[in-house]
Amino acid sequence: MIIFILFFNFQATLAHIQQHIMRRNYDEAFRLALSAENLSYVIYTCEKVDVNTLFGDECLLQQSCLLALIQQLSVELHKNTDLKLSYIRAAFLGLSSDTPTTKQFVTKVLKELLRQLQVFINSNPPIKHLKEAKLLKMAAESMLS
């Protein structure tokens, strides 16, 4: 019975995320996925929304959403690596250091990103991923200094 309820809740959350995506309410879709504290929802949302749509001419996500996205996607970089690195890079570029939300949390988020990137780099990933991770690491270090 408990497994059925968990599965139903999982499916209901995915349905809500999908509804927001269909309405092009991307910030709300990502907020829902990020607040569920389950990386599967975040990965699902990233897979359903083209990164270029979110980060084209203007960033369609609020700063708090970008920070949470960076924080959650930096976990287990050896899984869904292309997707995670692509979204982390785009979210990082979307950060605006002059907003109060960003100022308050960016140091903590970027320090954790740096730690996760270093773990990933030390794991000897494929060269394509290694280069991307090193570039992100340099950019995060630069923003922190």
C-alpha cells in the first residue's frame, strides 16, 4: 500500500510539472521539481525543457531557482553528466551578482559546486566532460574571488 501511495505521489508531481511546462511556466515547473527534494524530478524537468529555451535571449528562471538548480544538479555529476553540465553552465551564466538573493546564497552554492566539480574531475571522466568541468570550476572560482 505504501509503495502504491509513493508511486501515485511521484506520478502526480510529474503531472503537475508537465502541466507547468506545457503552459510554458518554466520557473514554476522548476520550482516544483526543486522543492520536491528528489533529483529525479529535476532531471525529468531538465530533459523536458530545452536549455536554450530557458536561457536564450533572457533567463526565464528567477535567481533563487538558478541557485537551487546549480546546487541540486552538482550532486553525482557522473550520472546524466551532459545534461547536468549543460544546465549548470547555463544557470551559472544566468546568475546576476547584484540581486539580494544571489548575494546571500551564491558563495555557499558555488563553494559546494567547486567541491563537487573537484570530486568529478578526480574521478577521471571522459575528456569532453573533464574540459567542461574544468571550465566551470575556473568560472566559479573567478566569481568567488
